[in-house]
Amino acid sequence: MNALLEIRNLKVTFPTARGPVDVVKGLSLTLGRERLGIVGESGSGKSMTGRSILRLIRSPGQVTADEMTFNGTDLLSLSEKQMRSIRGARISMVMQDPKFSLNPVMTIGDQIAEALLTHQKLGRSDIRNRTLAMLEAVRINDPERVLGLYPHEVSGGMGQRVMIAMMLIPEPDLLIADEPTSALDVSVQAQVLEIIDDLVKRKGMGLILISHDLDLVSAYCDRILVMRSGEVVEECDAGELKNAKHPYTRGLLASIPRIDESRDELPVLERTGAST
Amino acid sequence: MATTRDWLLDDSPSSRLQARLGRSYRLARALSRNPLAMVGAIIVATLILVALFAPWIATHSPIGQDLAMRLKPPSWDNWMGTDELGRDIWSRVVYGARITLMIVALVAVLAAPVGLVIGAVAGYFGGWVDRILMGITDIFLSMPKLILALAFVAALGPGIQNAIIAIAIATWPGYARIARAETLTIRNSEFVSAVELQGASSFRVIVNHILPLCTSSMIIRVTLDMAGIILTAAGLGFIGLGAQPPLPEWGAMISRGRSFILDQWWVATMPGFAIVIVSLGFCFLGDGLRDVLDPKHGDRQ
Amino acid sequence: MASEIDSAAKALPTGPGGSSRNARHAWKTVKGVLGVLVAVAFTFLGLLAITFFIGRVVPIDPVLAVVGDRAPRAVYEAVRIEMGLDKPLIVQFFHYVGNVLTGDLGMSVSTGRPVAEDLARVFPATLEMATIGIIIGVALGVPMGVYAASRQGSLVDQVIRVVGLLGYSVPAFWLGLVGLALFYAKLQWVGGPGRIDIFYDGIIEPVTGLLLIDSLLAGDIEIFVNALTHIALPAAVLGFFSLAYIARMTRSFMLDQLAQEYVTTARVKGVSERLVLWRHAFRPILVPLITVIGLSYAGLLEGSVMIETVFSWPGIGNYLTTALLNADMNAVLGATLVIGAVFIGINKISDVLYRVLDPRAR
Ligand SMILES: Nc1ncnc2c1ncn2[C@@H]1O[C@H](COP(=O)(O)OP(=O)(O)O)[C@@H](O)[C@H]1O
Ligand SMILES: [Mg+2]
């Protein structure tokens, strides 16, 4: 089986005043060149999972796993230097809020070019051409102008498209998108997701889409993991979500309002009943 | 023991006393986990003890001259050596702790309340009162402290009292700024409006409700400033404008040892170590207090 | 200095800035600079009010404060009239402001020359020393702060923290004395007090007043080297204080930066740790760091008062302390005014630089 990513028993631990706390508790997943969604409420450990794949958990956080292989390479045994050659080039990550995740004092062009230059040597005009092409691919109409702008000079939606361009320009095999649209205006959310979806499909990459929004994830993913306080409570194909067995998932599903239904009161997620 | 601690750490204290004691206890516990702050607290406590018990700690008289014993290097009898008049430097340094402690205490007592009141009044009333008071404050703040103190001493005349006044004049503006900033955040809070609605006068609101809330940031700031105050006082003493002979003030002692620095290094060097250690102690303690009382600034040293 | 920490810390950019269009940038900058100029004018007026207050109001007898108690009756009367002490205080103040603005700071009783002339003569010596001091402080303090932040909690970090606090706890004059005893008397690595050895004195014709530059202009390497050995120690002592402050501030800025999301973004891209540190975390703090360096430079003027006394350095600090001991009030106030003005000036310049350099503030 040629899995792109194989994780067994991933744990992320933080020391706290009350002793070590596992914020991810033994997560396992197998990912091919497909789109996997991870959903769960805020604080359930989705981001920690995403970042531990890149080994970017800052100390004092600790990552352990029985296995974490990417394309057959054991990520946990790589040196920091080898890991750097994977980051960006093979596995990349779109971060949540372009207002904070883009460097405020570097031009957009420089930031995109850096992603490219970190992994390969290229001439000045090559870089420029590829950057412009990439910006066009994320549907930015006047890439020439945008290259010279600073992040605070563009809108959130545009910022996130820049982010996507920056993360996809080295053509990675796996893209992790951590709540890529939750900081954006509702009006541009769909467009940004379309762009990600389109590029991922076209290049045949793997995608891990992290979100708290079950609806969104089920629309753009093939398979879904539901997380809750650091654990996977449900794993199913997106199409079979309505048959989900776990009460927590059912709770999440029930709290999504549908246009074609009528009810007096929006149901509330039943936390105590859903405990595993 | 455990019950006392539980009582102190009770999340819903039943009396004001319990709340206050609990707070102090938590603070002390947090401080004791911070090694640098502990070192600082020990140094400051030592300073106070040495000042209190100077006659017992000193081995000689701080002013007793003995020309036969001039400029002796450190020895079993004279731990830090003797100065040009044969006085025992250790004993002078010990008595000097009293002067240093008095200076920092008086400056704090003079400058902190003035700054506190000016800042609170400016912040509470706003408008023109604020603009005028803060204008004055900013002008003082725009001057280097030492220079300001020097100029005031020049006008007032040399001497330890005038030095203290001059340093206090150079120090209060910093406190006014802090008190104003704190007041501005408290001023629009619900509970101040509630007290105002009950008809409390501005005076009562400021004294009973605003000033107490400014104290913790004030304590941090005063502690952090102590080192600067000690250095300024020592500087004035060194130039000859602060404490006058034969007072064993550390800066003045360094000044006298200056002529012998090349051959009898200990005369000027020893009091300097005292200044460094005590100032460092206040810095450590202030840093630690800030980490504990003002966690949002905890990491920024 | 602690207040400077706070204000400089506030200046640190962490979040995003508002959006603004190119066309408006220039105008906003101009308006900002004008605002600063007005503020400078007010602060300077306030500074004059303080020196006026110190000179005329605080002393029981301002005339005595100026002429000293040995002055003959006639001189006393002449100065009294000249100071306009018979007029109301506010008139006196405007008179004083007018005098200062026309460059008249009164006569010094100890040198017998106009204070303004004296100050112009001694200032370059201080400038030279403080400039070398700040160069040392920046060259060592910035890398130390960056390194400490990149190894937060390590032993090196702790040591750098303590060095930072030593900058607030060591008396400058004492460090100077100990330095003289060690590096001049014992090790003979550096020259002694003064700007230059006595037998070289007066050979170089002052052009800029900066001895290092003047000797180079005159092509006299021997004197240049001699001057260098003399300035090395006092400048190093000053450098220590600015190093301590700059390292401390740099460390704190860097810690803020390293927790920013865009630093993580850089790591996600696979950027090396060295570039993450210098290109992504350090570059955004360059602008606030300029403010810190400005504050530190201005602070060295203050430090030089003590250092110059110890090193018999013929600068403004030495001039001020000599005047203080001679109760030469005009000289004291003149020196205070100049130091205060330079202090304000440097602070405001770094304010303006901030506005001009930060892409988000434009
Ligand atoms: N430095 C830390 N120390 C302790 N706990 C942490 C730390 N950082 C994050 N956590 C905890 O990890 C949990 C998972 O966080 P995260 O993965 O960001 O959640 P989300 O699913 O919203 O992305 C949260 O409950 C958070 O409280
Ligand atoms: Mg998250």
C-alpha cells in the first residue's frame, strides 16, 4: 500500500502546573493522495495534530508516536536539517489568519519567492515568472502589482490566496490547511476553498483540511476524522456522515441548520451525553 | 498546616482579611519559585538587617580615625582594609547601608505618593486637568534624571537632604505616568460608575477605589527604580554634592578612594561592590515582582 | 531608564497595521513630522521653564547663585540688573527664552567666557566618546539579545539577563575607576585619563573637534593611535551600559517576535533557523530597535557626566561637574539645557525615523 502519510499513536504532551497533559492522545491515521478532513470543536487538538506532522510543536511541547512516516520516510527519526528539506518542499501548511501569518515587513513577492528559493536555486527571472504564474493560479488578477505590496495593504481574502500561493509554489505532496477560511469574510470563504480544492486536485496532492465546521469539511473532503479532546471519535467517508454512529458526531451534525427543515429551537451540543 | 493553607487558598474567601492574606500568600509562593527574585529578596532583607544592626555588625567605629593604620590592605582585622584616615572600610560600608536605605526609603515616600496622586487626578478628571498635569510630567520625563537631579542640587546646595529632594523631584514623573495609565483603565469600569451613581465624591472615588488599585504596578515600578535611585545618590555623593564627609556614604567613599585607586585599590573598590550588590538585589526583586504581579509582562525582561 | 523600556516596548509592532494607499503616505508623513516639530517646540519650552525655575526660583538669592559669594558689590548689582530681577517673573522668563534662543546662555564665572562658547568647545569630546560607546553597545548588545532570545532559558540566556541587569546596578564612575586601575595602571593596555598624552596636546588643530577624525585629517597616525588608546576605556565603559540596555530590549522584542505566527510560517516553508531568526524575527524589530538605540545614545550623554569626571575627559559632563562644584549657575544651567535639548532631539528623531521606516506606520 502506498500511503502518503501514516501515523500511529501520535501523542502531543505539554507540561503544566498540574503535571503533563496530553492534548493529542494517541491519534492514528492513514492518508493517500486524497482529501482528509479533521473536524472538532476549538481546543480539540486539530492544530496540534497538523503541526506535529511538520514537527513544529514548540517546546515545552513534546511529540511522540509509534510511527509517523511520510512517503516511506520516518519523520521522527529525521535530523532537524533533513526535516527542513521536507517542510515547504514536500509537506506544507496554510495557516489560519493571513493578518498574523504573513510577515508584515516583507513584500508579498519576497515572501513567495523565499518559499521557492529555500529549496532550489533559481535565476531572478525564473523566480519572478513562477511567482507571477502562481499568483495567477490563485486567481489574483494583477499579480505584478501585488508582488510589491506589503501584507497590510491587501484584504484578508487576498492575503489567504497569497498564503496558498506561497505554500503551493514548491509543489509539495501534502498540504495541511488549518482553518484556512475561518478568519475570512463569509463572502470569500467559498472562493478560497475552491482554489485550494482545484489546485490540490490538479496536482494530485494529499490534503488535510482542518476545520471546526463539519459542513464545510464534508463538502470538500473524501474522508473525515472527528476529534474531541485530543482523540479521534469517528472516522468515516464524507458521504456516509449522516450514518455516523458516535453521539458527538451526531451532535455536531444536528447543530447544523438546514434550509429544508423547520424546527423550533436549534439543538445544543450535548457534551455530557457524548463522552466516550 | 494544611488547613491553614486551604484557608489561605480558598477560592471564595469569606472575609476581607482572608482575601488579603490569601493574596499575599499566593504572591509569596509565586515569588519563592523564582530563583532570581529570591536572591533579590534576600539581598534587600540583608540590607535592612545590616542597617538595623549596624553597631553589632561593624567591627570598628565608622568614623574613628587611626592615622597609624592608614591605607592598610584587607586583612583579618580590617576585612576590607582601611582608608586614608585609617578608618575601617568594612565598618563604614556597614553604616553606609543605613544611609542608602534612608535615601531610597525617603525618595520612595516623597516621590511615589506625589506621582500617584497627580497621575490619578489627571486620569480621573481628564480634559484640561489631564493635559496640564501630563504636560508638566512629560517635560520632566524628557530630561535625563541624573542631570535634573544635579541641576536641582546645584540650586538647593549640596547635602544629603537636598540630594534626596532633588532625586525625588526627578523621580515622581514616572509614577505619575503609570498611575494615570492605570486610572484610565479603572475609571470607565462598571464598579467605578456604580460607586459614582451612589453619589460618592470624586475625592472618595480616587482615594478609596482608584489609588488602591494602582498600588501593585506602583510597587513594581518603585522596586525597579530603587537601583536607579541608589546609583543617582551615589553619583551625587561621588561628585561631592550628596552626603558630606564624614558620613560613610558609599558614593562619597568611592570619591575619596579615587586618589588611591592605582595603589590602594580597595579604598574605592569595596564600597562599589556594596552598591552593585544592593542595586542588583532591587533589580532582581523588581523583575520577580513584575513576573508575579503583572503576568502579561512576565516574559519581557 | 525603566520608563524607556515601557515606551519602547509599546512601540513594538506585533499586529497588523491599518491599510493605507500610496497617495496618502507622503501627506501622512508630513503631518506626522509637523506634529513632532510642534511637540519638540513645546517640550523645549518646558525644558527652558525648568532651567529658569531652577536658576531663578529655587535659589534663595539667584544673583548669588550666578556670581558666587566672593563677588564684589558692583558686580553683584550689575548682574542683578542684567538678570532683570526687578521685573515680574513672567517677563523675566520671556527675557530668558529670548536670550537662549539668540544663543546667549550668560557668562561662566569659573572660565570667564560665555557659557555658549564653552559648551561648543567641550561638546565634541563628549560626542566622540558617546558615539564610540553606542557603536560598541549596538555591535555587541544586538547579537547578544538575539542569541539570548533564541536560547530562552538556557545558561547563556540567564547570563545575558544578569548582564542586562548589571547595566542598571553598576555605578558608571566606579566601573571607570576599576577599569583605570586594571587596564591602565596594572595591565597598561590603554592610555590614562584625558583625551591624549600631554606631549601630544595642542598639536592637532581642531577642525571637527573630534580628535580621532581631526588627527586622521591631519594625517597624523601616531596621534590617532594615541587618542584611540585614551578613548578606548571610557568608551568601553559607556558601551557596557548601552550594551546591557540594548541586549535586554532586543531579547524582549525577539521573544515577542518568535511567538508570532509569521515566524511559524517561515519555519513551515523550511527556512533555516538562522534566517528565521534574522530575516523573519529580527527584521520587524529593526524599527523599534532604532528607538531603543536612540534612547540609549541619549542616555550615554547622562552617563558621560560621571565617566568624564573619572577620566578627566574634557567634555560637557566634566564641564557640568566643575561648574557644579564652583556653584557656577549659568554654566550649570547652560550644560543642563544643552544635554536636555540633545536628549529631546535624539528621542524625537527616532520617533520620526520610526514613522518613516516602518511600512505599517507610513
Ligand atoms: N503551550 C501549551 N501548553 C498547554 N496546553 C496547550 C498549549 N498550547 C496548546 N495547548 C492546548 O492544546 C489543546 C489543543 O489545541 P489546538 O490543537 O490548537 O486546538 P484546535 O483544535 O482548536 O486547533 C488546547 O486545549 C490547548 O489548551
Ligand atoms: Mg486550531
